[in-house]
Amino acid sequence: MKLMTSIFLLALTFAACTGQSPTVKNLNADEFEKGIKGKNIQLLDVRTPGEYSEKHLAHSKNINLNEAGFETQLNKMDKSKPLYVYCLAGSRSAQAAELATKNGFKEIYNLEGGINAWIGGRKPVETSSGEAPDMGMSFDDYLNQLKAKDKLVLVDFNAVWCGPCKILKPIVHRVIKNNNAKAELLEIDVDKNPEISRTMHISGIPLLVLYKQGKEVWRAMGLTDEGTIEKQIQKFSK
């Protein structure tokens, strides 16, 4: 009987501990907006300072996830208050939210789709300079550019903070140079063109998308080797 009682108490203790473990809640832009209107919350932008300067949510604090001291700075925030976190498209903020969970934050909310989804929902942003933020190219203008081209168009979606993008860039330029009679390059900074990023559901970069007469025929996310890109251009230029 004593053994059964001990097992029962242990099970209750485990369940109680498990129930108290915080869970990251993913919110869409409307839900996130409603949540951050609360008076006793913390709003965290985990992008780079350059990204933050260009456009960010009002009253947000910027701590770069990719900096070595991120966790140290995160732990200076109040762990008892709700933490609302966002980035460009939701990937970095999801990582930050998991770190916040491990570091003892009690209530954590992640913006699905990041600031791209926020802007796509026509919600306000501000810049560090106080000037109106540049909202970039519209998706319709983007499509019109592609339709106007006689050659194949290879679109390179990138960002200045993206390490793999910097590695891929010279590869892409070399392929286009070697195939300039068949294809041309269009480079799109996802930070500066949020409407395009949101409409195309871009969740990661670098991303290459090949178009023929305005229609997508191939895409590849991540680092892509020169031979693979060349092969696709040869294939669809026929």
C-alpha cells in the first residue's frame, strides 16, 4: 500500500510539474496585435539592428538572436511578464521563443509569419529615423516585371544579414554571366519587399525561383550548387 501511495504521489508531482511548463503559443497578426495592446507585456524583436532600424513594431526591444550575448540579454528581461516575440518571417523568433522557454519565461507568444505577415495585414510599423518606412515593390509590380521579360528570370531572394545568401550570391552571378543569352537575374531583398515575401509564403532564405514567361518553373531553398542552377536554366530555355 505504501508503495502504491508513493507511486501515486510521484505521478501527481510529475503531472503538476509538466502542467506548469510554459508552451510557446503561435499567434497570427490579428491575435498578436490584440495581445501586445496589454499594459504589462514585453515585445521583443530578434532581428539584426539594421533590420530593426528599417522597420519595426512600436515599443519593441531589439536583441539580435545571432549575437553571442543574446541569452544574456534575454535573461535581463522580466520572466514573469508575457513575452511577445517576432522576426522577419517567424523562424528566428521561434528559436528565440524556445530559448525563452528553457530560460524560465512563463508566458511566450510568437508572431507567425513575422513582420512580413504583420505588414501584409496592413498593420503599422515605424523606423528608427522616424521617417515613413519603405514598403518595397508590390506583388503585382513584381509579376509584371517577370512577364515583361523574353528570357528566363532567376529570382534570388536574400537579405543582408543572411550568411548563406552571401555565399550563394557569387555562384548565381557566375551562372547568369555564363548564360546571359538565356536568363537574367532579379535580386529581391526580403526585408525591403515584405509584400512579395508574404504573398509567396517565403519562410526561409536563400531562395532561388526560376520563371519562364512569368510562370514559376523551378525553385530551390538553401545553398544550391552551380551545376544544379545551370542544369535548370538549360532545361527550361529550350
